[in-house]
Amino acid sequence: MYGKGDYIRYGGHGVCRIADVRSMDFGSGEQEYLVIEPIASGGATIYLPSANKTVQTRMRPVLTCEEIDAIIASVKNDQMPWTADRKQRTLQFQQILSRRDTRELLLLASCLHKQKIEKGLPASELEILHKVEGMVEQEFSFALNLGRAEIGQYIRDRL
């Protein structure tokens, strides 16, 4: 279980600080809530029922430096194949984005970068690339204590 002051990655909100853990009643009886604050959006506060299984599956600890390096090393000799069918490819990309698995996100970013260089990307896939980069950069920059602009070079240096 997480405690006050811990940093987590929560779904689409990215890295968040647990500001408090407290009992609250929002109309369905008293429950324990995690009060989280996304680091990317100043002033936002999110209340999460700590016993909710769906909430728990969308939360995980922020990666450590060692975990980040291990994930980068694990994708070093791996590639995601380019899917020719655009509808299938879009579905595949959306599934990867929804799972938020860091290794898959790195493989997707690599695949999109390669395609961008070789043949270019339509606007919709450029948007996906930017979204993936943002997801990876936010957590990596927080965990590694580097600026977001430095993350791409950090990854390339290890590949």
C-alpha cells in the first residue's frame, strides 16, 4: 500500500504525489481515499478510493533508475514490426497506449521514429508519437532527475 509522500504513476495522469491518505464520505459511506496530486498539473487534486480494484490496477510505483536502465536494455535488440493495415495499426497503438507498459511504449516510439525517418508519418501517428514521448519523458525525467529534453539522448546513449 502507498503512503503519504509516495510518488506513483497513475493512469493517464502520469507521475503523482500522494498528498494524503484519509477517511472520507462522498455519499456512499466512509472509505479510505488516497489524495493524489499530478506533478504535471499544478493545483489538481484527485481522490481515489484505496480499496477500489480498478484504481489499484491503474497505479504503480514510479520506476527506479535501475528499472529504467533494465527496460531500455531489454528493448535494445527488439523491434516492433510495422503493421501495414492502418486500421489494425491504429488499434494496436491505442491498445499499447491504454496498457501504459513502459517497455511497449519504448518499442512503439522506436517503431514510429523509424517509420517517420524512412517514409514519414500521417498527422494522427505523429500525434501518437508525441503522446508516447510525453508519457515516457515525464516518468523518466522525474525518476532520473533529468530535464525532459534530456530523456531522448539518455535513451539513445543506452541503445
